[in-house]
Amino acid sequence: MRVPFDRLRTLGTTAALLAAALVPAAPPAAASAASAAVTPMEVYGAWHCSDDACTWATVRNMTRFDQANHWLVDRGDGRPSVNLVVLSFVHPLRLLDGVNDAQHADGVPVGINQAVVDYFTSRGIRVMLSIGGITYTDAWNQALAENPVLLGQRAAALATRLGVGIEIDYEENTNPNLPALQSFVDAYRAVHPYDATGARPAARLTIDVAAGDRWLIGINQYATANWLRTDRPVLDYANAMVPARQPSPSTATANWQEHLTGKPTYDPPVGPLAPAKFTAGLYVAEGSKVRPECTDFTASLQNTTASWVRSAAPAGAGTSSGLLGYMFWAAERPSVRGVTTVPPNSCERGVGAGATAHAVPIPMPALRQS
């Protein structure tokens, strides 16, 4: 069977994913960021789940929001810990239908509002909204079947209104509706054309793929072939999401290498992906234990894998070395049970220290195009 190497993202309860061991590559030498490539990481961000396991169903009190999330905007010296926050999630079918109820306004969770966006953008942090998540896979299928063009238009209008980008998180593994997803992308790009400069927040459109090439195969194959090319880019980049649990350094880099190399024996084959067209996902809050990714940069995977991430060479696509950077799952409360990133578990000493060690540029610069 194919194993779902996607991040375990749930609303309310934690779903069990079957896991199988990857054949590990040779363990990478533990390396500090100081020994990594000179070019700084361009994307260093966190998905954000609010205080209710990713529903954003209530308007946040911004004083309490700051108390819970101040580490994101201040690593301890006044500088942000990240240069991107992705607010997760928008329900695709409710967005399409423009639902207005106690938890939604025009199809958008009421907690995802201008005050929250401005909290980050006023500090130089880019903001995006994630449409979907694994819990909303059926909703994606329904919305795409009903009216993908209108869904793309409404996503574009939402991006315009809040001054944010959009992330496509469509986690249909068995039979994704790719023609309709193409219509969604076309409709969005008709309003917000691709912008290599990154100057227009609403023009930023990305997609999530699995940690490696063996799950979400159809979406990964299609996106790599049609949207993530360096010669005719449509989407800005992809996020290689976290697997079912935090990987070892060797398993993490083996997963990411699959994107670089592709799967030429698959039918249809999965082509190679340029290093400059994807980010690497790691957990910052997972299970019952506070992770070093949050509180101890020296012992963290964003330290031990940094040399690989910053120097990974093209393997058939692209010309520049190094992935775009890291994304962390997830800030505040990603599940009802389990650890959070709320004080005393805030992540200045993990993610924040990594931003310093990796010389992460804030605000995010124009991204490499090759």
C-alpha cells in the first residue's frame, strides 16, 4: 500500500495514519546553520491553527492573541521568528457558498479577520490563508464538482480583501479532480497573475504536497508538471508537508530528495522538482511532548538538516541549489489534545533561534525563480 506521508492535521480529534518505514538514506552529518550555504533561507514560516484546533470559529481578543503568539513576532530581540504565517483553515465549500453564520462571514471563519492579518503584516510577516486541510478533503471535492471557477474567484476576492496569499491544501489521494483544480487555478490567476517579484501579497498562490512522492501522487505529478516549472511558473512553490510523525534526519531528507529526483517509473511519471520550488515541513507541536524544534534549536531538525536543505542540488529541474526553506506545523493549538506553542511552550528558542542562525530575511524577499 502507499503510505500517506502528509502532515497529520485534524479538527477536534487526532486521526491515526498508517505509517511504513522509508528506506533511510545515509544519515546526514549534524551541522549547525553556520556551516550551511551562504545564501539565506527565503521562506521560514508557520502554519497557524488559532486556539480551537484550526477552525478559527471565534473572533480573537487581540490582547490574549498576542500573549499566546508573541513569540512569532518577537524572537526575544524584537525581530520576528518567522517571515510567513499561514492561517489554517478555510472550508472550501463554505467559501464557495459564501456562508454567513455564527462561525463564518462570507464563507470565511470569523477568527480569520483583518485584525489577525494586520498583527503579522505590521511586523513584516507575510500572511497566507490555507484552503482545505485533510479534514476538508470531501469539501474540496464537493466544491470542485460544483463550481471550481467561482471558488477560484472567491478565493481571489478574499485574498484581495485581506491582503493575503492563498495556499491550496487539497489532500485527495485516490482520485483528485485535477481538471476542476486547474479551473480553480486559472480563475485565481485571471484575477491575480503570477508575480515573480512577490510584491503583491494576493498574487502568492502555493500548493501542499506530501512529504515525499508516494502519497498525493496525482496532485504532486500534475503540479510538478504543469504549475511548478521554472520556465513557465503558475504557482509560486509547493510545501512538502510533514509526515505522520516527526521524522529522523535521514528519513526527512530522503522524503525531500524524492521531490528533487521524481519518480520516473511511475505511470504517469513524476518529474523532478526544482529545489527553488518547494519548502520542507517539520513539526513544531506534535503529540504530548514539547519538541526541540520549538524550544531547543541546537537539538532540532531545522539545525541538523539545515546543511542539506540549504545545499540540495537540482536533480533534473532548476539550476540553483537549496530548498526555499522550512515550514512548521503548527502554531498555537493544532489539535484538541497534545502540546501547543502557547507559553511556557513558546518557540523563541527553537524557531526563533533558527531564524537568527539561518539569517532569515524579514520581510521575505523576492523568491528565486530558477
